[in-house]
Amino acid sequence: MIRVDTFVARQPIIDRNEKIFAYELLFRQGHETSYSSIDGDKATGDVISNSFLTIGMDTLTGGKRGFINFTEIY
């Protein structure tokens, strides 16, 4: 049996009243607290699949909005 841990970091986005408006969802490869140098497209794909399919948006954001960064398209 292979165990695969799933990690997504979230950073609060606050409004002018310092209330949490939403969360920025960030790729994490493990317990590291910073971004590793993985390919940006793969990182975005992992955040999307982990957020929606594995963990669940309600669990991650508590019903608030979630924002995900995408790489620039040329």
C-alpha cells in the first residue's frame, strides 16, 4: 500500500475591516512552508485537484471563496 499525503496551504485574504474575505490556495509538496521549484503548471494542477477532489473546498475555505494562481499564457 502506498500512502500519498496531500498538502495545500491557504493564505487569508482580508477585507478593509480585517475580516477574512477569501483564501489564496497555494501548492505545497510536503510539510515545507515555502514554494518548491516545481513546474508552475503542475503546481496549479495539483492545487486544483487536491482542493476540489481530495480535500474539498468546504474543508479548505469554510465556505469562503478560494483563489488559485495560474501561470501566464503567452
